Amino acid sequence: MKKFNTLLLILALSVGCSQENASDKYAETITSEELTDLIYEFSSDKFEGRNTGEPGQKLAVEFIRDFYKSNNIIKAENTEDYFQKFLVDFQSRQVTRPDNINEDNIDWVKTENVAAIIEGSTYPNEYIVLTAHLDHVGTENGEIFNGADDDGSGSMALLEIAEAFKLAELDGNRPKRSIVILHVSAEEKGLLGSKYYSENPLYPLDDTITNLNLDMIGRTDPTRNSNNDEYIYLIGTDRLSTMLHKTSEEVNDRTVNLELDYRFNAWDDPNRFYERSDHWHFAKNNIPVIFYFSGTHEDYHQPTDTADKIRYDLLTKRTRLIFHTAWEIANMDERIEVDQN
């Protein structure tokens, strides 16, 4: 969490700062030190692998909620204290409202998404939704699967991004469009938290102009044929909107300048990653998406996916890129438009 003196520094530096370089200033508040602290905590043994519906997952949603409360980032509409509660059936992959149970023979599990919002100043009813999943696979045979990269990296990056937007708001630089920060549950059970959101959106899908999804952005891919670690895989950027694709590349060129790798973006990619993370339920509803991903590795879905293996230098740059991109989309004069089928 930001210390009070950091806030004072940001406020002081704001004098004479133009809108053109404001995103640079706030991106710099996203630091490796804070990401390190957050991920070591969120992927610690006390969260017991964050399996959906289990006590560790309940601790995880409370940790995220308390972060937003402590930073005065308001809860999303139609939530209960930041929680969008729902029920899941793991076997059938059904999701339903907590008050809408009719089948007595289904073993429903209680869980919740967590949602906060930075309200827009000019177009408050247009929404950019940032997503990451908060759950992991839990404990098996006495071993805890901590999920530091999957998806502690994306979940905690969202906290840093939200805080950067909040600092901008306090400084008089609210985004023109609203930024919804959505931590979804039950991703490991079949993208069920994002499925529930898409069927019961907190904000209208017709007014949701882009989804940026963060899943496993903290490591490097050992199968990647390159010596350059400063990369990020982008999936889906041009599937629905050439405007989103162009904006993404332009923002990267003038800010972080990572290598944007489209290795897994091909329509015939056998991994089918485009359908395997939470952006999928937005894309299915004709909402342009970017899936940020750094690849799988030997610790994927293993108890060895631990905080000490995260590349915090790379995670920081990737998180800053996502912040810059969200900032640009939120503050553009024109909204991102769908022009591809």
C-alpha cells in the first residue's frame, strides 16, 4: 500500500503537470517493491491456495476488499461491500444468483467476485473493465498450490493499477470514462466468475467498451524463442477492433516499449488461449478485449508456483503498460469501436 508521503509527493509533483505526461507520472507509482509485498502476501500459505468456496478464498476476497477500502476506492454498484455473490456447481459448471436455487440435488458452492470502480468525469456511463482471477486450485495431498503467477500476478497488478488511478483522481485527473476493477472467482473451475458477471453485469455490457484481462503476467515462457525477456503476449487485440489493436501498439511505443508478442493470437493456435481466460465472456458479447499473458512454465498448476519466482522487474513494466493502455482508452475523445467480425 502506498505510504502517506508517497501521496504527498504525487500531489506536489502535480503542479504544472500536463495531461500529456500525467499517465507517465502515475505509472511510476506502480513499483516492484509494492508488487513484491502484495504477491508475497496474497500467495502465502495462509490463503491455502485460494480454492473457490474454501476458507482461503474467503480470506483472499477480504484481502482485496480491504485494500480498496483502505485506499478509498469505492465499491462497484450492485455489490454487497464490494462482493458480487453467486453460487457455482463445479460438476455442471452452472452459475446462479444466491436467491435463485431451484434444484435440491445440486451441491452449490458459495463464492464471490470483488469489484471496485474509479468513476469517469466526462463519460461516466462508458466502462473499461479490467479483470484478473483471484482463485487458484487450493491444496492437494497436503501441499498448497499458492498460485503466485496464476493469478496472483494479475490480481495484485490490478490493485496497483487501481491505486494509480485513485492517485490521479485525488490530483484532479479523473479518467473521462469509468474504470471497473473486477477480480473474478472460479476461473479455475471453468471461467465461472466471469461467466456469472457476463450474465449478471454490474454495469451494462452495451456500455462496456473494452475488457483488459490479466492472467499470469509475472514470469517468462521457457519455450519462447527469444533472448529478450522484456515482452508480453497479447491475445485478442485485433479480433474485434482494429482501433483497439492500433491504440495498444501506439501506447506501448511511446511508454514502456515492451516487445508485443502475438505468438498465441492466431485463429488456429492449438493452445486456444483466446478461449481460456476471463476475457472470453466479454469477447463472446462483442466487447473488444486484450488478454495480457506471459506464458506457462514448469510451475504452472504446481505447488512450486511461488512468490520468489516472479520476475518483479518485468511484472512492473507489464503492469505499467496495462495502466497506460487503460488510461489512453479511458481518456480518448473517441470510444473504441467494434469493426471486425
